[in-house]
Amino acid sequence: MASSVPGTMLLTPDTSAGEPCGTGALQQPWRVLLLHESGDVRALLRRLLQQSTSRRCHVFDACNLAEGVAALRDGTQWTLAVAGARLPGGGAQQLLQQLADAQGGMAVPVLVLAEEPSLLAPALLRAGAQDVIGRDALSPASFTTAAEHAVYRWQASREHLDREASLRDRNAQLESILAAAPVGIAVFDCECRYVRVNPELAGINGLSPDEHVGRPVHEVIPGLAPRVADLIRHVFESGETVRDLEFSGDTPSAPGVPRHWISGFYPIRGADRQVQAVGCWVTEVTERRRALQQLHLRDRAIAASDTGVLMADATQPGRPLTFASPGFERMTGYSADEVMGRSCRFLQGPETDPAAAQRIREALQAGEPVRVTLLNHRKDGTPFWNDLSISPVFDDHGVLAHWVGILNDVTAQRQDQSALEASRLKLEMGIQAAGLVMADIDYRTNENHISAELARLLEMGDHDMVVPRQAIFDRIHPEDRGRYLDAIAATTDPAGGGHLAIDVRALLPSGTVRWVHIRLQVIFTLVDGKLVADRGICAARDVTAEMVAQRQLRAAQRLTESVIEGAGALVYAKDLEGRYILSNQAWRNQMGLAPEQAKGITDEKIFGPELAAVLRASDAQALESGEPVLVQEKVTFQGRQVTYRSSKFPLYDDAGRIYAVCGVSTDITDVVEADRRKDEFIATLAHELRNPLAPIRNGLEILRRTELPPLAARTRGMMERQLTHMVRLVDDLLDVSRINRDKVEIRPEPLTLDQIVEHALEATQPVIEAAGHRLEVQLPSPPARVQGDLTRLAQVVSNLLNNAAKYTPRGGHIRVTGAVESDSVLLEVADNGVGIAAEMLPRVFDLFSQVDRSIERTHGGLGIGLWLVKKLVELHRGTITAHSDGLGRGSTFCVRLPLM
């Protein structure tokens, strides 16, 4: 587990790159986890912190992946993890994968320490690392700056992820409102095409929402299209809302069947207050119209009203009904014959309000009129809201003779009220979800009616309140009051439209400064022939985090531009058409172009079509794979041939689409030329050394066939062994030359792992036995099959066995094991010999690299055997890795080849 380091460290934050994402990271002590397999490296990092910092910092250690993940997941609030690129049990990639959360961010800022940061940085940064720093570039200042920036970038990314989640929630709420709306809703563009349609309107038209989108109105509702299109154009041109229009016609859901609707059209404005679309609401009233027509046809006297009329005999016990109008029949489903002689209490049910029923009884007892709204039931049992008015009717002698009841079915109104209340609640929820706070300005009284949310934002209280306008002005930051007053004054001029959008700072009583975005729309009224400001609707939003993020983004952009422009390598970017959209000073100097000349130029204009096609091909590799590629590019420019090592990678837009390819090219002409001369020298040296070996071997063969004195025979044996060693070294040098010049020919054929090991042991068994080692071979059954060159693969295994025999003290143990894993064949050669120091493991396969020069001098060798092994394995599309627990603890080499 991670262990605490005694003492307190101080860390001074470097804020030169811009403001931090929050103040918490600057005020609290940092908790830093140093995750590296090497205790020396961890001690170095700790010293760097001590030498250059003044911040309180609690430092903890972990030496492998499992310990690091356990520490970072123990519930502690870590400020930063500094991890090595390679760790026991995994690497920084695995660490980042285990620390990723559901939103795609990192639970802890991670700064990766790498031996080769330029190669590893792209993959690690994509995986979630905040920064990658090279060990060779470590200094107190650079390490502290990298740590600070990693923390700031992590905080900025967390805020960005939180904002994205909030935006998704708001969008989901708006979609729910649209889907649940009790009226049909559509949105049209300026070409009278459907942009959005909710399920209610889709049901009216008999087409799915998707079948509407993108189609002009005349294709969907051809009979209604001319009038609808005229209204859409009118709203686009005038910006006015048109309400309560009646439409009649048919729809695709019922062709030829006349239907009726009430509709309205309203403008949808963008941030610039320009009309960007037209919204339309539709309520179908077909059934209502049909009922009205039936009433009109049956009885002109009563058909003009939607009410029902009942009369009851006040002189008879129980007040029996003596008359029921057709309106009552339609309202309740009862015919007049069915209700004659009955009490009207039959309309009531268990859900009827007892208090309302009691008021009716009391009024009837007192002979007084009464009006109530109560829940009644129709003949089929369905409930309806009845607005009931009961009045007494007296005869000429003033004696109560009848009761007249006027019944109004107000179910629709109650539903409308419920829908209106629901809409109001949805609007409030939408405002809250958008983070808006509201105010209503009364220009006549100079007062502001502010919401509880705005009161809390301005630290005025926690409930709705009325405050003078001066109280709001007093909250404006002194430096922003001038432009705030000018903007407010301009809104009172009717010629300006009365709208305002402004960002100002609020200086609160607690001393906190917050950025607030204010939008205001003034409503004018006519007074004495002049338009004057009457009231204003104001919406405000706390945009502090956004303003801080924007400043940090601009600072980061300036930093990036400075780094690119000042880089010594050539940095450039081309769009998908091959036009240069970015170049740094080094690239322009190399090409002899001014900045304005470089913008938009193509490779064809710079290098000609033939060379441009070669460069475009390497661009295409990065664009098609979506991953960085490393290529060598030879360019003949201005009479000089230049070789570049180019790293090319795609650039993505906010939607995740590739829009350009970026390249970083380094001139390696001198390096390539030096490598070519080195290869020629090695080839020449190997051939020159090989020429005298044949006569020496022939001479030794003659001596071997001649009986010699013991001393001479021992001398001959020593010479034969040295000659064999010399031949092997020369052959290795020739193989190095052939591989570097791509002259090695691989002759693949179906092979088994058993064949390869058996072939290798034929050459190495004598060496192993001479050293007194115990050899153990365990290969899978049935035999694992691969496709490869038997000679070269046997050479790989033979070299590994020779190394194991050479670097293992006499009487050691050498183990050869094979296995099949998924789509690969695994072969391991392990020994209990001298082992490999941890710092040498990354370089063990480098050309001319020697693990321990004293051992190499004892056993002979140039440090090229393992390099050859690695290259031969890679020529078979395989990989090889080395592992050792340290000096004196043996070594294991693992070869992985594709399974046939």
C-alpha cells in the first residue's frame, strides 16, 4: 500500500499560464502519489518538490500498478498522481483505464513520467493523462510547472464534463415537455418545411414525426398548405404572433373527412433576436364543432348554448324533475324520458365533493340561489365537471314553484387549467434547468419584482421579493456600472426595440465577485400619444464558470500558438483537400514562404505533383487509420535532398469528425546518411573478416587429422573454439547489415513449435551440457503451429539459449516453455543466471547494447545478438519482451508469434 513520507513539503503554484479552474487547489495542501517502480526515481521526484516549492504537500509512495490503483481508490481526495510510463503489473495506460469514470474523465489528475515522452505522449494523453514529461527534462521548475498544469487541466476538464452533463439533462427535459404537450406542435423553417413535430401533431396528420421533417407543408397537408404557408411567411416577415385561427379541411390520416382545428403561429428567435423559425400549435376541435351543429339543428332556442337546463317541481316531495333540455341529454347521456320524475342527485357519485353537495341542500332548504362546481357522472359512468347554477322560481303569489338548474360541462376548462398549470410548472422547471433567474421591472413604480433564485444569487434573501431598482444597481461592480447604466438607458428608447443582452460583474456583500449574463425585454405602452417603458421582463444567469473557462481557453490557445511557432521542428496542418491551414516559422523558413503565402497553398505548388503524391499518401495513412503514424519522407527541394522523420496525426472537430491532418517533421538527413555509411562499413568489415577465416579453418582441420602432442592438441582446440566464436560474430554482423538494408529474405512455411526448438537445440545442446546446466523443455500438446522461416526462428531460439547458458553460473537451470494464448503462440526461455538490472531492461534489445561489459569481455560478444533476435521476430509479425527481477535473479525472454 502507499506509504506516507515524513515531513511537510511546500509547493509554490505557477499561475503564469492563466487562472486556475478553482481556488480550492491553491488553498489546500496537496496530496501527491508518486507511483514508480524505482525508489531512486521516487526519491528524485521528492527532492525536486523540496528544492523548488513552498506549498504544503503530503507525498505518498507506491511502487506498482496494484498499489497505485488501491491508493487512488481508497476514498482520499488526491490532488495529483505522478506515474511512470511502465509499472510492475501494467503501465500508465492500464492505470488511466482503471481511473476513468463514467463520464470519460479521470478520477485523479495523472502526470506521466516517460523515458521517451515524444513517442508515448499522444497515446497517454488520449487515454486521459493530463501531461507527459520526460525524465531527461526533469528540473525543479519544469516538474513543478508540469504538476501545476496537470492539476489545472484536470479541473478544467471536469468542469467541461459537468457542463456537458447539465446540457444533456436540460435537452432531455425539453424533449419530454415537447413529447408530453397536450396540443400539436410544429416548427417550420423559412422555406415552409417541417423542422420538428411532436407526437400529438403527428397523430393528427397520421404520419410519424420523422415523415414530416424536411418536407414542405404542401406535401404533407396539401389542402391546408396555401393558408399555412402564407401565415408562416407573414410571421417570418413581421415577427408577430398570430393566435386562435380556425382551420377546416382533411389530413393524410383521414382523407376526405372534414376536420376542424384552432391554431396559432409565433416567431422563434435566435440569440440575435432575429426570427430563425416559426412555431405552430394546433388543437383539434372537430368533435366540439359537430356537437354545436347538432344543437343548432335540434333546437334553435337552446342550441346556441352548450348548457343543460333542468326544471324541478318545488311543491312535490323530493323535488322531481319536470324538464330536461337537449343540452342536458347530450351532456349526461340520459334522455329526457329517463330522468323525468327523478331527483337530480342521480348525477352524483362517490367522488362528488360532500361540501358542495351540502351547500346545495342548504340553499334548497332556504329557498336561495346557489352556484357550485362539482364532479358528476354521465350515464356511462364517465365523470365530468359540472358548473351548476340553481335558482328558485316563484309564482305570481310569491310562492316557490320550481327550481331551475343550469348545467355547464367545464371539464375542458378544468383540463385547460390543469394543462396551463402543468405548462407553468414545466416552464419553471425549464428555467431552473437552464440556470435562469427572473425579474419583472415596473417602470412606473421603479421597483423590481425578483424571484427567490435571483435574490439568492445577489445575496438579498431566499424568497421572492420587491426591491427598488437602486438595490439592484448597488450590486453591480463599480467598474461595470457605467456601461450597465448606458445599456439600460438605451432599452427605454422604443426605436431600439427595448431589448438588452449584457455581461456584468456583481460585487456581493460577502465580497464574492460573480459574472452575470442579463437579458432584458422592455414592454412599451402608449401614454399621451407617446410610447413609454411600462415594464420589463428580465432573465439572468450566473456565467462565472464560463467566463473563467473562456479566459483559460484563450490563454491555453496563446500558449499553444507560441509553442508551435517557436518549435525547431516543422509543424503544419492540411485540410482534407490538401490545403495548408497551419504552419510554423520553421516550416515557412524552410519553404521560403511568407505567412500569407503559406495559407491555402498545396504540396503540388511547393514540390510538384510527383512528390506531392508521396506526401499525400502518408497523410492518407493517418486520416484512414485515425491514429498517429511515423514515416520517413524524402524531399528534393531547391536542389537538395532532405529526409524527414514525420509524425502525422488526424485532427478532430467538436462532432468527432476528422477535418485535417497535422504533421511534425524533423530533418534527419545527416542521421540517415550516417546510418547508411555505418551499414556499409559493417558489411565491408564482416566480409573482410570472413575472407581469412576459411584458410584458418582448413589449417585447423589438417591439424585435427594429425596426431599432436597434448599441449599442441589443447592449443588447437582453443583455436577451434575461438574460430567458431569468430565465425558467429561475423555472421551476426552480416545479419545486421542485411536487416538494415532490407536484404533478409524470410521463407515462410508451416512449422510446429517442437520443430523450432528441436532445430535450435541441435546447435546449443553442446554448449548447455558443457556448462553443466539442467535444461527443462515443456511444449504444448497438440503441437502449436506457426507460419515462419525454420532457419531464422531456430536462430532466435538458439541465440536466447546461448545467452542463457553464457550468463548462468555453472550448474544452473534453463527452462523452455510454450503455450497457446488466444491467437498467439508463446515461447519463453528462462534461466536463474546473473539477471538484468532494472535500468538496463528498456535498452536490452538496442544494437551494440551490453548488459554488463565485464561479463561481455569474459564471454565475448558485440551486443548485437538480442537486437538480431528482436528484428527476426518482428519480421515474423511477432513481439519479444524481457523481464528480470534484478541482478542475480535470472532473466526471462518471451517470444509471441501469430498462431497459424
